[in-house]
Amino acid sequence: MMPFAESFTILARIVDGQDGDGNDVYTTVSTITRGAFAPAGSQELIQGQLMVITHDTLYLDEGQPVPSATDQMRVRGTVREVDGTPSVYRSPFSGWAPGAKVSLREVTG
């Protein structure tokens, strides 16, 4: 358990039907989860435009909801994309599941 864990919001896009042209219509469902935020820094790319890519990691507390690879997360007021499939840890010896690791990515510019 993380005694000083922060709260984060999972923003899941759920297909809610289709419009008149047959395109999927989405609804965003928010779920609160708790864990630790580990900022990892950013990288600037200049290829005719200024682009900044930020990679961060969330460590979710035991028993907390885990986002899917297609979700977004609201972290400290900023919305970031879940980058890949979150890793959920479980001990093969005791079954202990301490939580999950979620990679995040934000691209600006």
C-alpha cells in the first residue's frame, strides 16, 4: 500500500453507438485510481516544427483500476495517452499483486 498515493483519473473512450454515416460515436467514462507519479522528462524534436514528447510512468497501488492501452489519464491536471499495455505484476509464488506500471506519453507542438 502507498500511504501517500495521489489520485489520477482514467479517461476511457467507450463506443456509444453510431452516427448517421455509420461512424462510431464515443462517450468518455471517468474512473479514479490511486498511485505514484514518476516524471521522466521530455525530448524536443525539431523537424520543421517544434515538437515535445514527454514520457512519464504511473505506479498504481494494489487493487486499483488499471487503464487499457487505448485510454487516457488525467495526471496533475494534464491529459496524457496510455503508451502501450500496462504491466500488472503478480508473484507466481505467493499470488501477491503489488499493483501496476503504466507508461504515459504526451506530444505537444
